[in-house]
Amino acid sequence: MFSVGTSLRLPVPIGRVWRLLVDIERYGDWHPTLRFTDHPGDEERLDYVYSPRGPRGPELSAEGRITGLDWLSGFSWRTGMRGLLVIEESYRLEKLGQGVEVTHRLDCRGFFSWLGYPFLRRACSVFLRRSNAALESHFRRTTVQSRYARPSGRRA
């Protein structure tokens, strides 16, 4: 078993970050490699689709389960095959003055986490960097758009 984690600070309210992270149906709008769909009637189960090369590349899909949902502080899910490779991804949020610190972590366990340790650890680090860059970019883009957007119903 091994873990890889990173953290970043975002100058946006914790509620905005929380809403984005728990809206699993819209992950594909901001995340470069992940998409989720939920199962009606089972709020803990979801389908996890990973596209390492983005929308033009091959896709790996698996069923996953939401393992943690702590209001405004954490969100996590797990996917994989027990004994072979199980990956748990988590986000922890901490309010910092006018912004939020986001800790993003991947925990890998199972036979292939040990066997493929050097490759998997490097791949997980790249995945975390790309995810964090996409999260920062999303908030930078939406903050600028909303700051300069014309108010609806009024003319300047």
C-alpha cells in the first residue's frame, strides 16, 4: 500500500469548492481525465470512467463507491478490485481566511500496488498534478467570467 498527496490553496469560498467536488455528474466539465455517473436509487454507487489521454484516448471504467461525505470538509470514493488493486481518492477542505486549502490524496492498495509501485506512484503523482491544475484553472476562469459578466436584466 502507498499514498500520494498534494495540497493547494484557492482564493475562493469553501462552499464553491465543495459544490464543485461533490457534483459528480459535472466532473467531466472541469476534470481532464475523470467522469462519473451515479446510479438512481443507490446514492453510494457510481460509475468511474478514467481517460488518461483525455476525451480522444482509451477509457478505463469501473464501478466505485462513495466512502466519505463530510459536509464542507471532505469527499472520497473508492474503485478497483479487492486484493488486486483498489484506489481511494479523497479531497479534504480547510477554510483559510478568504480561501480554502484543498488536500487531494490517492491511496492505493492490493497486489498490483506493490508489484507496480514505481510506475503507479509516478502515474498517481502526475494524475494529482493534472487534477489540481484543472481545479485551479476552473476557478480562475469562472471567477474572471463572473467578475466581468454583465448583470442580467440591466444595461450598463
